[in-house]
Amino acid sequence: MGVEQQSDTNAAIWKSDEIVATWAAQAAERERSHGAQWRFMAELLPFGAEAEVTFLDLGAGTGAASRAILERHPRSSAVLADFSPEMMGAGEAELRPFAGRYRYVEFDLLAGAWPTAIPAAVDAVVTSLCVHHLPDERKRSLFGEIAARLRPGGWYLNYDPVRAEDPVVAAAWSRVTDQENPDAVRRRLHPTADEQARWENHVRYISPLDVQLEYLRSAGFGGVEVWWKRLDYAIFGGYRPTPP
Ligand SMILES: C[S@@+](CC[C@H](N)C(=O)[O-])C[C@H]1O[C@@H](n2cnc3c(N)ncnc32)[C@H](O)[C@@H]1O
């Protein structure tokens, strides 16, 4: 086992008993910070009003992005994949209003082989606040696997934190975040042991936006675009080109 894997606390954190309580306690803060972006992703997806489409949400957690899409596109269905039984269990309660239009699949994104329960072709793929938990090499290969699962013309949208390559830019991002969210300052200066562990897990593999845009292009995506960006968060993606 390499040093990186030994210090990778990701699975232990997301598959812990404590995570569900922590996650629930921060629901209002998450909605304030990310709700508009989830709704924007839903709006971006080029689904017709009556289209019966299936989309895949990888690292779906309790289904925040999926819920926004299911709400906006009433004839869509979701396949939500995650490796944490704890997060999926909590998601079942949140997704109750969409019963019959979604299902969960257990999938560890670090494993290359996709479960057979994930359809061979989907109309869109989304990821929200998850890809930054994967090492860069896996981000790159995953983007290729996502491209291969999409129907021609299908879109992939990724909402995720990105890393500033310039320290002055990074300092400006932190300064504004601290001004806007006093609890972020408290968590940074006086974290509990759990908060410190989650923070280290959060930042471990965050990579620059340009690097990830290049991964998307080399995976064969067309129309690689940054649809939204503010400080260290961005929505970006591309579509699978239709063969000539
Ligand atoms: C920050 S949460 C985001 C959840 C949800 N997408 C959202 O936006 O609210 C990260 C999610 O990624 C999942 N995750 C992290 N690493 C994973 C992996 N290797 N395979 C599958 N899921 C993973 C976690 O279990 C968790 O549900």
C-alpha cells in the first residue's frame, strides 16, 4: 500500500456511523452554499419537457443534485451511485417524494469495474462534490468511463471544488469565504478532531480546474465548458459528440 493510500481517510469517513448525523446537522448550510448550483445544473441539462430520460449521479450521497434534476425534469429517472451504505440509507428518506423514479447502486469509484446495475447507456451524468475525493489519475480515467456510458449527445456536468495554482488567488478565495461564513473561520482556527479529519479529507485531491478540463478533452468530450464558477467552486463538463 502506498503512502497516499495509507493516509487516505476517505472511505473511513464516508462509511462511518457519525457521518449521517454530521451531514444532517449541516443540511441548511449546504443548501445555502450549493442549492442554487444544483438547480442550475438541472436547468443546464438539455432535456425536453416531456423527455423520458435517465441520468446517473456518481458519488450521489443523499441525492442533492439528483433531487434538483428530478424536480426540474418530471419525466426523468435517476440512478444514484455511491460507496457509502450510510449516505445511501439517509438518501432514501430524502428521495421519498421521488419514489419510483430513482434507485441506488453501490459503487466504489476507485474500482474500475462498473456494477452491472448501472445502465450501459444514459442520457446524462452528473457528479456533485465528489470527484475531488479521487486521486488525479482516477479522475482522468473516470472521465473516460463517463464519456463511454453517455449516449451520443449526452452531457456530463461536474460541480466540485477546484484548487488555485497561484497562492495570491488561493488567499483571496479563503479571505472571501471567511468573510461570508463565520463558521468556516471557527472551523479553520479551532476545528474539532472530526472537523480536522474531514477538512484534510476534503482538500487531499482537489486539483486545478485547467487540469480537469484537459482530462475532459482527452477523454473525448466536446464542448468542454465552465458553466459557472465562484471562488473555489465550479460547474464544468462537456458532451459526448455525435458520430458523423
Ligand atoms: C461531499 S459528499 C457529496 C454528496 C452529494 N453528491 C451532494 O452533492 O450532496 C461526497 C459523496 O461522495 C461519496 N464518495 C466518496 N468517495 C467515493 C468513492 N470512492 N466511491 C463512491 N462514492 C464516493 C461519499 O460517500 C459521499 O456520499
